[in-house]
Amino acid sequence: MELQQLNAIKSEIRTLGPEQVLDLEAIIQTVISEQIAAISLVRRTQSVIQSKTCPHCRGTDVVLHGKDKNLRQRFRCRAQECRRTFNILTGTPMARARKPEKWGRYLQYMTDHLSVRRIIEAGIGVNHTTVWRWRHRFLKAAANDNTPLLSGVIEADETFFVRSFKGSRGWVKGKAPEHRAARPLGWGATKRGLSNEQVPVLTALDNAGGIYEAILPSLTAIEAALEGRIAGGSVVCSDGAKAYVKAAVAAGAEHRRIVVPTIISHAVKANPVPTKRRQKGRLGLGRVNAHHGQIKVLVNGRCRGVSTRYLGNYLGWHRAMVKGTAGKALLDCALR
């Protein structure tokens, strides 16, 4: 479309009535969803032009340097110690990625939690290796998309995943990643209770929708993981572990220990205890426990277990789904 025609359309839009504006808005939203990748690349181009920051040396002496064969804008850094060229994808998880016209459709499949095999069967037009690599390019960006500071009422707790080397060929090649036999798909830990066979995942949620998750080497790292993540004056709710108490005190926040009564099932059948209606506004750990349940469904249910090395990527995938705009959120993270 020529510039003159576009200006004419802009002038006509200003004369539309309220109902016509709503109809036009629906059409525009449909077009945006169909061209989400192309629009995000244009926004990325405008952002780089405005910031003029080199991804190699972080210098700001950057000029336009023509376009590549895909008609993407290229730039050159004029700093004497750098003098390198780059495009809008340099320094992002999507650097050197091809076929951006298929990213929007692919992200829709990811929003629907389709497996690699199902995406290929849907006719996306790329092989299974590319589909798998795209998944982890997008998820790698989402893995670090945590809320930097939690405030208000914060629920914190940990959950556990069995340490997994799914997809590893180490046992076949004689270089086992662990001193044990390979476990069939779906097997759990061989030891009962908590052990080094399980990986702890810390989750903290606030009442404003903020989410912070961290994969811990052990439970002793809880206090360090929450350092600088809790706003002063907040209320931290936990099961009463000392690490949460220390983290709350160090942040200048209040700590509340949530006690969940344990009732033996056969005792309940013998002497049923009448339950009380939950008081409105009462503090608890319901939201963080529900969040853990959703993660288990994604990782252990839909994905049938994931390798521990990629667990952080899938946690980021779930956080993007919680925000309600998984496709756009994943693409925005990948283009930062």
C-alpha cells in the first residue's frame, strides 16, 4: 500500500462512529494475530533504531547499514574497539533463526500444547529438528522471565521433580550421566521420601499476579534464592521453614506460618469431623499449591516428563500460559 493511500485511510478512520470503530478493532486484532511475528520484528526494528545500542559492545554509536537478503535492517557499530555489524535478531535467542513467517503459527501450536510430532502432522512445513529447536529457543527466553520483586501477600512453597536425563544417550554410549541404570519412562525415584534423586523448585506468588520460580540445588538455597525478591512491608506465608522466616526478616517483611492439619483417613471415617466454611480473606497456601498442581500436569502429564536440564524452560512456558498471552509473551521474551 502506498503512503498516500494509507494517509487517506487514516483520515477516514477518524470519521467512523463508535460501532464502526469496534468492528474495525476486531478486524485489526485478527490481522495482528495472523501477523504476530512480522509485527514483532517491526517493533524490534523500531526499538533498535531508537536505542542505537550495539549488542556486542553495548555502545551507542550505531548507524544504519543497509538490509540483508531477508530485507531486515542491518546496523553497524562505529566504536573503534568494535566496528561490527548486526541485525535486529543479533544477541536474542532467535538469532540466525529462519522462516519468521511460520513463527506465529508455531506459537499458536505451542499455546495449544501440541507435541513436536503433532506440530509436524499439522503441516507447518519444517522438520522435527527445527520444531524442537524453535521450542527451546522460545522457552529459553521465557525461563528468565520472572517477576523481579514480589509485594503484598506472598505465598511461598517448594515442590519436587524427579531428576531426569530424558533423551540422554549416555547409557548407550557407555557414558552414563549418573551411576545408575536408565529408568523406563514414567518411573519415579527409587528412594522413598526426599533424596538427591529429586530436584526442588521454589515458587513464590503475590496477590498482584507476580510469579517467581527457581530451581534449587538443595533446600538450603531457599534463603539465597529469595534475597532481593521480597518488598519491605510484605506478608510472607509459608509452611514455617526457617529459610522462609529468615528471608522475610532480611527483607523487612512479616512472616505468617500456615499450619495445614493432617488427618488420618481411617480416623475420619470412624469419627467424621464437621468442616468449617473458609473465612474470607484468611491467609493460606492455596494459590501456590494450585500453581504446583498445574506445573505437574504440564511437565509430568502433557509432556510426559522432561529432562532436568530443560525444566526451567518449561516452568517459563507455564508462566507465559498463566499470563494468558502465551504466544505473544514467548515471542516478546525471545526478541528482547
